[in-house]
Amino acid sequence: MRSTRGLLVGRMQPVHKGHIEVIKRILEDVDEVIIGIGSAQLSHTLRDPFTAGERVMMLTKALSENGISPSHYYIIPIQDVECNSIWIAHVKMLTPPFKHVYSGNSLVQRLFIEGGYEVTSPPPFNRESYSGTEVRRRMLADEDWESLVPKCVVKVIEEIDGVNRLKHLSKKEMNEN
């Protein structure tokens, strides 16, 4: 039985091909997917180098590039709330209604399970290569990161000078240690 709408929450730092494949798989189960851009308030760090707006732009372009119609998704930045007991209420306030949650994060899973939601861990798509951590590591090491992200995401990262941002941030953080 199809549920009408599901929720996927991820930091998308940056959007990579694994994210797109997971979204495609979720859309086999639901008519619409709400894509929550997690930790939306964070940017300009080694772990979270891109702003919420930049991540929305990457994701919008990548979904279009992969033939996913805007009528099948909503992209909503979600800031962290430093109180787990109210986080689900915070998410519900920002999003259209949903019944099913897709997350590989054990804390997110637990919070939604306790909130009475159906929770599924989406099957990872080549997780060894397709992870934001691996993409950022390759950017810093001047290795091939472009093959891990959609072509339009490469263009966005170039437009915002994202690789140089990450490298500059790495120098700053190294100097602080």
C-alpha cells in the first residue's frame, strides 16, 4: 500500500549521487517526498561547509537533472533544536503532513519511532564512495570528487568557490589546534 508522503532528513554536505539514488528509491514507495535539509543553521565548517540555501540549490538542480519532477518533492531547511523531546514537533511545524520517515540516523529513527511514525532505514547506495565525508575528503586532498556528485552540483560548487572555501576552513581549523 502506497503512503502519500514520506520524510527524508539529511545534511546533504554536499548533495551526491547516493542522495539522488535514495530519493529515487523512496519515490517508489511514496507519491511525494519531503526532503529536510538537516542542520540548516550550520555552514562554513569542515563538516558543514555549505549553507542551507546552497544545499537547496544543489538538490533542486540535481533532482531536475535526474528527471525528478518538482511535483514529487518539497525541500525544506530544518534547523537543529537542542532539545530532542521537541524536535519532532519542530519538524512537523515546518513540513507538510507525512506518515513515513526515511533515515539512516539512529537518533532520528528513535525519535520518530517514539513519536508513532513508520520508520525505514533507506538502503545506502554505494555508501563507501557516496558520502559527504568522502566527497569533502577528496576535495581537500585534490582527488577526484566530481565523479561522486551530479554534474550540476559540480557547477554549483564551482560557482560558490566551495573547494577553496573548504581548503581555507581546513587551514583555519588546523591553526586553532
